[in-house]
Amino acid sequence: MDLRIFTEPQQGATYDTLLTVAKATEDLGFDAFFRSDHYLSMGSADGLPGPTDAWITLAGLARETDRIRLGTLMTAGTFRLPGVLAIQVAQVDQMSGGRVELGLGAGWYEEEHKAYGIPFPKEKFARLEEQLEIVTGLWATETGRTFDYHGTHYDLTKSPALPKPAQPKVPVLIGGHGATRTPRLAARYADEFNMPFASVEDTVRQFGRVRDAAREAGRDPGDLVYSNALVVCVGKDDQEVARRAAAIGREVDELKANGLAGSPAEVVDKIGRYAETGSSRIYLQVLDLHDLDHLELISAQVQSQLS
């Protein structure tokens, strides 16, 4: 089971804070550092000092880290034109020596679009499908040839399809709870399917849909990596768990029901239940980015029991 650190910088984080967490992620033996792609805080968070851009952040981290994978859960398709996104991700992949992964979603948070003047189209899922075809098509085009695409939402003519990523294939992540279109897209384009913030039972159901969609598409379901994203709150004792829950404005019982919370033994046990669904990778949503002792505890007493 791979453990990856997943951050939500829109809630309030500087680049320097993210760099500190990413370096701790690397030093403590975690597999990857991922971040969300949002420009507006959610809930009661003030979001100070303001948002950071996902791909600018990852470009900086690409030069400041050596081993960990770097990526997004999920890049919002509404934020970037697909041709531009293909260039951005390929460049960051080159800057990292081939350690980038692209999680791409349709975009959903209307308020942040209003706040920063970003168009929020009514039909986002059809756009996402075209974006996936364009981004993967550009990367797959043989150097020296051109790429054309004429869709409903995007039109590319004689694109040189450059630059190329450092990796032969940048892993593409697709995720979500949708019962029909999401599994179909994953079967066609994804290297990894991620089930965010879901119970074991819902994970079993959705992974089954994705596997069925893969078979219908003529693809081996075992070709995909299956993963979960879950909030994490671990403590050496009940008092430490309660303190960490309070620091992120959550209740312990709710966190235990809906995330990975409690003692290291409790969290290891629950991760084991997700492993039984076929999940081989957990994105640990870390909401207090200043509590590096939390990461150290997870590394020493959770991750060490999963290898």
C-alpha cells in the first residue's frame, strides 16, 4: 500500500509551507506529494495569505525534491485550455526528471470561478472528455508529426504537439462517484482511478463499475491502479487525536467514521479494509500543514506497518 500526502492549499498556505511539507514527505519515505487545484477557500477557512497555483507550485517543487511523485487531485478542466495544460504538465515533468502525474477533473466549485472571472460552462463533462483526448493525444503524437482535433468544444489544427514529457507516458488519474460516465472515462483514459472520501462499501461498488467499464472497453481491469483519498488524523493517544481533530475543526467520531482517524493501530486496520477492495494507494488528506509531527507519526507507526 502506497501512502501519498495530499494537501488543500486553498485553505491557507504559502509556497514555502508547501515546500516544507513536500520535503518532509520525501524525507519520511512517503510515495508522493499531491495538491488540490482551487483558487478559493472553503468553509470557515480565511484562506490567507491567498491561493497558490497548482502547476506553478509543482514546478517549484520539481526542482526542490528528488524522489517523490508530484501531482494534482484534481486539476480543474475549467481552469486551463487543454493544449496549454499539455504544455504545462510536460514542462513540469521535464523539470522533475519524470515524476509528474496528472489528475484531471471537470471542475465544480462555481464560486471560485465567479471570484476570479473564470468561465463556468454548463456542460463540463463533455469538455472534460475532449480535454482528456487532446492532452493524451498531444503527448502520444510522434515527434515530427502534427496533431489535429476537431471537437464540439475545442479545435486544434496542425499542432506540433510539443513539448513531450520526460516520461514515456504521464500517468493520468480520473476519479469520482459518478455511476456511468466517470467509469467510462476512466476505462478509456485513466492509468489510475481514485475514489475520494468514500466508505469501504461505496468504494467496492465504484471500483466494480470501473472494472466493468474497462472490460466493456476491451481493457484488462488490472491495468488500472485503484486508490482512495481520505482525511487523516492520527494520534499516539485519545488526547492527541482530539487535539488534531480540533485543530482542523472536525469531530473525532466523524473523522473515524469518514476518514482515517484514531491510533496508529486503528488506522492501519482501516487501511487494511480499503486494501481488501483492491485499493493499493491512499492519498492522506493532511489539513494542518504546520503539524509535521503528525507526518512523522504516520511514517513511523502507520506506514512502517504497511510495507
